[in-house]
Amino acid sequence: MLFLNTRPADRAIPLTEFLQAQDIEVLDLPLLELAPMPWSDHLAHLYAALPSAHVVVAVSPSAVQYGMQGLAQAGLSLEHLSHLTWIAVGEATAKALLQYGIHSQVPEVETSEGMLNLPVLQQLPESSSVAFWRGEGGRQFMMDSLQAKGVKLLNFILYQRQCPEQAPKIIEKNISRLQLQQRYCMLVSSEASWLNWRKLMAEHIDLLNRAHFLVLGERLCQLLAQDRLRHHFTFSISQLPDLRKESILEHIALVQGNS
């Protein structure tokens, strides 16, 4: 069974190599790429307020990379932030922070809901301030939930998401290969990547319906289920608890066993 690895190009290789070693046929098809936001007075103001925050939530390794670049541009050192609690959305983000000597808390489930369940966020007083290092459009649910509790937010939009230029070219090159598949597996790890795939498949609804989507987290899984119902799609969905290579392999094996 063909597996479409939709992780960004710089994060796709370990998963692709792992699955290929297990004799899984893989097509690398990144559906998201990141570009840094230009420096602005608004970002400068946010960095100036950062030492007064209580918690920093880093949503990706890229958020760590661009966030640290912003710290340097703002003339801040990590010593100014030594009192802060750091939260990483997953192990990859935690490793990125650790490269700067920062130990972070990581939720058991790598989703907004998982992070909201961390005790440090559950126990925040109303007057607390939480900084989000994130990309454009990311983690809105988590931010809205905290704001509803009276928590002050410092919203660092550090990068923007876009569909890679090579994505339609990869599809065009492999369209015959895809059409030969009675069924294929595909990773969906964000709403943005799902929306990009929907656009790319607008003229190939039959191919869209042949997919078994491995979807990260309950909220994203519900989004796909709602789209399926609304548009009368017939694709299948499985919910992933995390993005570990072993979890993805286990779910591919389940799909293969049911085919």
C-alpha cells in the first residue's frame, strides 16, 4: 500500500526511511512549507513584553528557530527569560528547545487539547500571561480557550504557512501511480495541510475518496469527518495519538490488514 508522507520536507526524511525499511512504499508529498514573518514594530513590542510573561508555548521546531532569531534581534538573552515555564507541543520541539539549554514540558498527546491538560496551564491564575511562539493560523483553539479563562496572550506570529510550489508538480508526475492504487494511506497532521490537499484534489475527487487518512488528534479528525459528511466523500479516517514513526507504522499495518 502506498503511503503519502505529507510532512514538511525538512522533517519527512526520518519517517520515510523508517517506513521504507519496513517495506512500505512511500511518496514524499510535502503539503506545507514555512517562511519567516518579516521583523516589525509589533514583533518588537511583543519581545519587549516577553520577560513579564509566565509561560511560553512553542508549537514547533520552526517556532523555536524563528523565536530564537527574534530574541537576538530584540537584544534579549535567555537569561532575561530564566523564570519562564516552557511548553513544547511535542518531543521534536522539546529537542529544539533543549539545544538552547531549555527544558520544557511536553503533553502526552501532541495536540492543543493535550497541552491545555498540562497542570501548569490548568492552574494558571487569571492575571497570568502566556506567550505563543507559533505560525500564522496555528493553535487558535488553544489560544481562545486560555483567553476565555482570563489569561493574557502574547501572540507571536513568527512564520507563515504556504503550499509548496513543488506539490502540484509531484502530483502531476505521480498521478498515474496514484490512479493505480485501489487504496492508499496518507498522513494529515494539520488543518492547513488538509485544506491544501483538498484544493490539490479538486479535480480528482475519485482519488481523494480512495484515501485512508491517518489524522493527528481528535479535533482534526472531527474536521475531516465533518467535511466527509458535508461533501458526501467516502474516504476513511483513523486518528493518530502522536506522530511517532512506530504509531504511524502500526496504523498503516491495521489499514493493510483490513484491505
